Amino acid sequence: MTTLFVSDLHLDPVRPHIVAGFREFLREQAAHADALYILGDLFEYWVGDDDPQPAASEVADGLSALAATGVPIFFLRGNRDFLLRDVYATRCGMRILPDPCVIDLYGQPVLLLHGDTLCSDDVAYQAFRAQSREPAWQEAMLAQPLPARIALAQQARMQSIEHQRAVRPDATAQAAGREDITDVSTATVAATFARYGVATMIHGHTHRPAMHTLDVAGQPRRRVVLGDWYEHGSVLRADTDGFSLTAL
């Protein structure tokens, strides 16, 4: 049997083929898994469990059908869907896990996280993240009328795009050695491994799928990065023999 991990699907009505592809993935692949873990950014944006967007209903139907077969589904909130709460999770039949968390994966402790906390060099984003995770900020946001929340989410998406353009180095800057602050900080990765005492971590967020082997304090460590679903699905398959990171 196999445990499946996905992240950064960014499901949105403007990309119906990705929504359809995810539902096919649930029917054809996840139905045969030991468990499915979704490590954040399931949706392009989430303004509350009362949002009637069609993609949310389609996804809930697909996930609840999978859960009904006995496959457990686990979800970590991402930077796009951190307002997703128990009402929608229950509708989907999935359990919300804290970010980060350690799970037992075939006898080995593995750290799961969305991955945005590892991008600690992006100071502006980390400041917003800290603010937006405050319960009072979230309650104030959810208290606003739905149209106002949708407008704020769309504005935040545009600001995020502009921020990404501003901080990502172009080819000239990369050649000169300028770092991309939207990627993980190596120091923060090492500190996170040390804090949780695990040999493996799995995350998404950066949209740079890879399996990294590194040395932390003289010990081998593995960092698995899931890819996004803007063009196709990125899936990590884990079993007793190891990991396989592939595109659908």
C-alpha cells in the first residue's frame, strides 16, 4: 500500500481542467491509498467556509466520496486557505492537522508542513503571516460580508503577484549571486530539523519539486518538496520501500 501527499493544487474555477484532474486522481489513485495528505493551498484562495464557489462543492463531493471508502484524508492549511475551518473539513471528510506536525510514516517519524515558514528571508511575508494567523484578525476577517472578503482576497492575490515579481531575482541577478528570498532558508531548514529531531520533512509552497539530501550537524537529512498543480499534478508516493515524487 501507499500513502499519497499533494500540495499547492490552487484549485480555481478558472482552471476547471485541474479541478477535474484532481477529482480523477481521487477516484483512480487515492482510492487505493493507505491515506491522503494535502499539505495546504488546496484552493487558490479561501475566504470562509460559507463561500459557495462551485469548485468547493465539486472538491468536497470528491473528497467525501473518497473518505466514505475508508481512506483517511488529512489537511494542513496553506498560505492561500488558512481560513479553511472545520465546517468545510467535515463536509469533505478530512481532518485538519496543525502546521507543522510529525506523523508516523511506516514506522518512521516524518515532519509535515506547508513550507512557508521555511522562507524566513522573506521578512514582509512572514510579518503578514504572523498577523493573519492571529485569531482576532481571522475573526474580524470572517465577520465581513462575503463580497467584501472576496474583494480582499482578489486584492491580496494581485499584491502577492507584485511581491513575487519584486523579490525574485532575474537571470542577471541570479548570475551575480543574489538569493531568491521566496525559497527556503537553509539555516531555517537546519533549525527545523534540529527542533523536531526527524530525518525527513515533506512540504510544498515553493513550487520547486525535488528530493534534497543534506547534512545537518553531521547527520543525513532528507527534504521532499512537492510541486504545484498549475499545469499538472505533483504527487509524492510513500511506502515501505521509500519515496517517489512524480507528475501525473
